[in-house]
Amino acid sequence: MAQLVKGQTGDWEIVIGMEVHAQVTANSKLFSGASAEFGAAPNSQVSMVDAAMPGMLPVLNEHCVYQAVRTGLGLNSAINKTSVFERKNYFYPDLPQGYQISQYLHPVVGEGKIEIDLPDGTTKEIGITRLHLEQDAGKSLHDQHPTKSYVDLNRSGCALMEIVSEPDIRGPDEAAAYLSKLRMILRYLGTCDGNMEEGSMRADVNISVRKPGGELGTRAEIKNVNSVKAVQQAIDFEVQRQIEILEGGGTVVQETRLWDPGKMETRSMRSKEEAHDYRYFPDPDLLPLVLTQDYIDNVANDLPELPDQKKHRFMEEYGLSLYDASVLIAEQQRAEYFETVTDGRDAKIAANWVINELLGLLNKNGKDLSGSPISAAQLGGLIDLIADNTISGKIAKDVFAEMFETSKDAPAIVEEKGLKQVTDTGEIEKVIDAVLDANPDNVAAYKGGKDKLFGFFVGQVMKETGGKANPAMVNEILKKKLT
Amino acid sequence: MTNLTHLTLAEALKGLENKDFTSVEITQAHLDAIEGMRHLNAYITETPEIALEQAKASDERRAKGQAGLLDGAPVGIKDLYCTKGVQSAACSNILRGFKPEYESTVTQNLFDEGAVMLGKLNMDEFAMGSANTTSAFGNVISPWKRKDGSNADLTPGGSSGGSAAAVAARMALAATGTDTGGSIRQPAAFTGICGIKPTYGRCSRWGIVAFSSSLDQAGSFGRTVEDSALMLQAMAGFDPKDSTSANREVPDFRAASLNTSVKGLKIGIPKEYRAPGMPEEVEQIWQQGIDWLRSEGAEIIDVSLPHTKYALPAYYIIAPAECSSNLARYDGVRYGLREEGEDLIESYEQTRAKGFGDEVKRRVMIGTYVLSAGYYDAYYIKAQKVRRLILNDFLSAYEQCDALLTPTAPSAAFAIGENEDDPIKMYLNDVFTVPASLAGLPGMSVPAGLNADGLPLGLQIIGRQWDEEMVLRVGATLEKAANFKAIPEMVESKLAA
């Protein structure tokens, strides 16, 4: 579903590759024992290593390696048995060592791929180029003092995974779908919380345009894009900017640009010529990281069912549509909820209740599933009452609303409010007789050929019974009486 | 009572054990000696309070029969080691006044064995130098003088010049050093004492200010092979805080240092170390060493280390490359010197311009250059390949022999100020020590005799990886044969007085 963009000289194709920095879920930092938790008081989680005191040495956090390998396997990627930590050298106050320990020529994870779900109901494969481990920098605070900048080193040395995609992404929708799927996978794996607001997932977007199928254009790298929406907006802006330049006879400059969410524009940070010379070289304080096949196999055995596997299983096992399956697997908790609801029940009905009723109402109330007043077992109980004709589908919606308010079980509400469906033939007949007696004109008209009046009679009966009469039985008896 | 400062470390430990004297007594004797030799500028920080407190504690331990390997023995610590609460400046202005909140693993190991710290020893700034003239705390003067009556001050060598001078001048029973390209072995040779650099990974680098991480290695100075072995024994061992330290048992170095039999051993003589232009006296002492080992029953074998001539150039690419990165942390932001500028860049520039000396700046610039885009492959990668070839040279030599014997340095100690105008000439001091550093191999210098000027000359033994025992054994044999008893005249006159 490549999104072509119309320019004055014809269509343009968008080519996008993404670099996502994902903070590894871990108790301590990549090379030190300091806590990696978010939100502590400034500089309260800084070890001597993180502050780059003289003579301090990094020691690799094994758990972070486990998380990276787990993520690599979750991205269907090759795991490199030997990888190397290198130093990326540059000066900045929030980089105490004067270098960032990263992986450069030999990353821990190699090529892989993920499947993204597009708005038109199709899927597409996006290649993963690599994943490597690196240290995060600290944070510079420029707004705490009129002339000075402050530095908070809490984040300094926390483990990041940089996940690089192939330039397979063809537009803002695909970019959004890629980012969402990546975040979903990381959350399933428990390797990153995917929280873009807290900065634990950040995206750099490489964008270029070309004539469809033509030579690749010059790309610009857009930094500071911190939400799925911002990614889409930044792409829209940048694509237009590049097309205007090219159609005006200019050339796109290879550069790093910053997304300004306030002004909704990208602007130049530094050109290729101004780019740092990072002087990468293998970190002599660390030995190459060597993994055995046994280790990799063990990590693989620990993998949970991943979103795409779950999606395909839901479609096959439950006969769900791609759309329904995609919605249900978007969060692990949601998928679990659905599987509890549907256990022993019709999957399409269960999916319908979860997606259209529950998620809709939760969304309206600004809640998520973990704050749902209705448990999966309770929702299953409601569906059971419909299935065994205790209540009609219409009444069920009222019961559902009541459950959402009170968290009570469906049978209790039905009992309490006397909502049980009337299935007693004699009782229904009595009401029908009364309705027919009260409307002799309409009975005559119906019999004279005004078939449409059948609905009027049904409505009257339901009104008289407070909606509790079994609709099928009402239809059946009415038909009999009116012939 | 004999002069306590003239005992060997082993003798002193024996004396302490026999209660001939206390640790407080021998520590005080050394503190007095330090005062008397202050003009040598060997110590940049004296820590008499710490020393006497540690000595007292040691005497109490001894009384309870809980003595460690070095209990009560006063030693000196090179300023490159971080010592908790005591200035650890790496002899640089950029770290002047810096007192770490932590203790280096090696010094902690020494304290755990009961060693007493007399103070911090002068050295070349960040261990970059071969004459101890790049120190921001002034140069060290060797206790040795030429016999020509010139009375010129001589260098003790470098970078561990303070350590070597202190041990030679009886201002410490032993001392720690670090050796990146020869910084223990060359000063040991220049001052007539023993110095051993163990295999890379034998001692933890944690808490030692980094110069060149892939080459830096802690080691020891002593006046005998046994003393250096004893010190090393206490210093060495696996440290999980240093990823490059080796998780392997530390052998009994002292036992190895007492084994003076080389019968049946094969000693390799690398022909590439017979450099043209080498002084006759160095050639002669080398031949003397060969003859001693042969007469002790060793088989002498000519071996070739064909890539030796590339070692120095490769070293002067790799070490500066690593140092340019290791020294990036000295930016004036968190500790040490800060020179405020108009903006951040200017603060960086002024802090580093003022904080670093010329030799450090030279190496940072060389290192930055060789790692730069477009030069990386031609310099850094090439040097790494050379490094591998040099290791391979040693590995094939060790298929034929058990250890190598070479001169330690291409000359005896030179006068302070000599070679200063020519960095290359200064770098050539390390020509015999650098190859073993690049290969990560253990090496030791043992005093073998005096030259015509009455200055010490050393011989170097290079062993297989992890085979310090062989190095010590051959060293002990040479020590016994050489029977080197010379003491600097200024020290001897103090003793007489």
C-alpha cells in the first residue's frame, strides 16, 4: 500500500528507514550497578562508573544482554555469537566518559523482519537491519539557571537497544504501523516498556523521496520524534519539503533535522560536513561479547507467543477477521481477556462484545483494560445469558451498562431488575390477544394486505412486556394469530 | 639495631615475625628516610599519619597472630593508583587535589595483606614518559650519580620513576608501579632494582587511572626478585570489577622466586634486539647474562622475533589512540581542574589546555588523529595487525624456548634534560620493553651490573603468558649469578652517618 504523493511533476514515492532507541527494561544500568528506574531525584542514581571517575571500569550487565537477545529473537533476527562494544567519542557535559559505549561494526543482533498491519487491512513485511546495545547519555537541563546548564546523570549509562529498520517503509501510515508493531513486540517481550512520553522509546526517521521505483534520493534524518503521531506529522512535513526542493530544481542536503512539534516543522541541526567524527574503536575495557548456541536456545525457549503468532492463531483457531484479531492482540492483556471470555463460547460474539462494547465504553470513559469494572468472567456470564435465551441481545446491552457502573454479575442484575425474558407461551399469548383486541383497525388493515403493520404489533407486545418477551416467540405466535 | 630501611622486604617480614622490631619502628625509619631524601622528589604526597596508624594496627594483628602476607611492611604507591581520601592526581594538574571516594583493587589487596602505605609516588603525567620529567609535580632525581664527578642529576626512568627511586634510595621496602610500555622495567633497570610487569590481566586495573587500557598493567618494584614476587603475590588476583582481569589462580610467586635452577631450560636470545648502534656496555651485560644462564645449565637458543622493529611505531599508535579516549573524561565538569570559559567549548579547551602537560597533549593529539575518519585503517587497524604479528612472533619463539633474555633498556640512566628536545629519542627508551607489552606477556628487569660510569644496567626476562613463575625463576638465577650489591653512594653515606 505504497502511499504515492502527487507533486507538480507527477507522483513521488516516499522511502523511510527508522532507528528506534528503546530503553532496556532492567533493574540496573548497562555497565554499572546503579538503578535504572525512571523518575528519581536528579543524580541520585549515579555510580562512580556512570560519573566516569578516574580508574572506573565498565562491567557488562548480563540481564541487558539477555533482553537484547530476547528482543532480537522476537524480531525474527539472527543473533551474532560474537559482538563487540566500541567507543563513540564526543564531548558533551551529559556524557561523562567523553565517549558512549556502543556497538558499531559488530552488533549483537543482525538481520530480521517484522510484519506490520496497515489501515486497509493488509499486512507488509519490514526488514530489520540490526539491533545493538549502547549506553544512554545523561540529561542536560537548560532551564534551571539563567546562565548555567545543569546535568542529571540518572539516565547516564542506562541500557538502550538501537533497532534499525531497512528502508522498507513507504509512507506515514506504514511508519506509524511499524512503530506500533515494534512497541507491541517489545511490550510482549517485556524488554522495553515502550513508553514514548517518558522517553523510553525514541525514534529517528530517515526520509527521502524518489520517482516511483527510481534511484534512492538523498535522505534527511529527523530527530526528536517522540510519538506515533509526531512520526506521521514529521514525515508529512518533510516529504513536502523535499518534493518542493526537488521540483524547484534544487537538491536535498544530507543532514540531521530536528522535529519541532510546536511549529510542526523540521529544521536543520547539522549537515553532513558538520557531522561529528566519532572515532569509533573497540573498547579496550571490555572483551568481545561471545554467546553460545545453548545460551541463545535457552533465551528462545523463554519467548512468549508474539503478537503476529497470536494474530494468526486467533484468525485460524477462532475464525476471526484480520481486523478483529489485530485489535485483540494489540495488548497482551487484551488478548488474554478475550481468550477468557471466549473460552467455551462463540468466538465471534465474544470478540464483538470485547471490541465493540467493552473497549468502546472503556475508551469513552478514559480507562484501559486493567481498570475495567467488568472482568472477563463476568462478560462471559453475560454472553451465556444471551445464548440460553435468558435475556435478549437488546436487554443484554442494558445489563452490560449496569455491569459497567456497578461491577455486579449479569445474572444478579437480571434477577434484581426482573429482566428475565418471558418465554411462557400462555403469557405471551395473553399480551398478544390484548394488543390485537385494542387495535381492531390495524388488525383489519393487516389482513387487508398491509404486511408492514406486523412490526407495529411486535412493538406493542414488546412495549407491554417491557422488552422481556422472547422476540422469536412473539413473532411466531403473532403470525399464527393474524392468519 | 640494623638500619631497618636497608632490609629486604623478605628480611623485614621475618624480623616483624620474630618480633625483632615493630611495624611502627620500621615504618618510622622509612618516614625518616623519606624526609632525608626529599630532594629526590620521589614522593609527591607523604602519608605519615596513615602509615603509622596502619603500622599500629599491624602490630596489634601480629600480637594476635593474625598477620597477612605483607603485614607491617611499609611500601610506596604510585600516584596512578586511586587511594581513598588521599590525593590521586596521576601527577597531572588536571587532577591536582583529587581525592577519590574509593580504593583501587590492587591497593586494597595490599592493605588486606597488611601493607603500610608511606605515600604516593611521583611519576610521569598519566604515566606518559620515560624519564619522569613530564610530572606536574616536578621531576624525580635518581639516587644514582655518574662516577665522572659531574654530579649531574640523572633520571630514574619513567613512568614509575618515583617508585624506582624510592625503592633504590631505601625510602620504601617495595613499591607498586604500572607498566604500559616499559614503565616498571626501564626504571628498575635505571635504578638497580627489580621490577616485574605480570601478564596482562593478572592484576586488576580497577581504580588505576587509565592511560592505555589494553596495555596498562600493575606490577611491583623490590630490591630482590623475592621482594618483587612477594609484592606481586599480594597485588594479583581476579577482580569481577575489571572485565579484562583473568579469573585464574595466582601461583606461588615467592616459591618461584626462590627457585634458582635453570638446568635444562631453554632460554631464547632474540637476534632482533641486537640493534645496530647499541652501546657496547649493553651488549656486554647481555652477553654476561647469557653466559651466567648457560653456566647454570640452561640451553641458549637463538630465536627470531621478526616484527620487533614495528613494535615501537605500533605502540605509539595504539597507546595514544586509547589515551585520547581515556582522557576525554577530564573535561572540568565533574572533578579536577575547571577553567571557566565564555561557553562550554571554551571551558573544555581552557581546562584541558591548562590541565594537561605537553607530552599528554602530544599523545592525545596523535591518538585523535590516528582514530579519525580516513586515517583509522591506515594507522589504528594497521597497528592492531602488527600487534597480532608481534604476539605471533613470541608464540612461535616459545615453541623453541621457555623464556627470552634481552637487555631491559638500550642505555643506562641519562641526565635529566637529555632527550627532552626529541620525543622520538625518548620513545626509543622503550624499544626492548614495548614488544612484550603489546603481546601482554610477563616481563621483569633484574639488575645485572654497573657500567663504566658506575650506573646500573638491567636484563629483561620475558615469559609465556601466565608464566610469571618462569620469569621469576630465571630472574632469581640471574640475581644470584650477578650478585648485585651496589647501593647509590648518597644512600650508603646516609647509612654510614
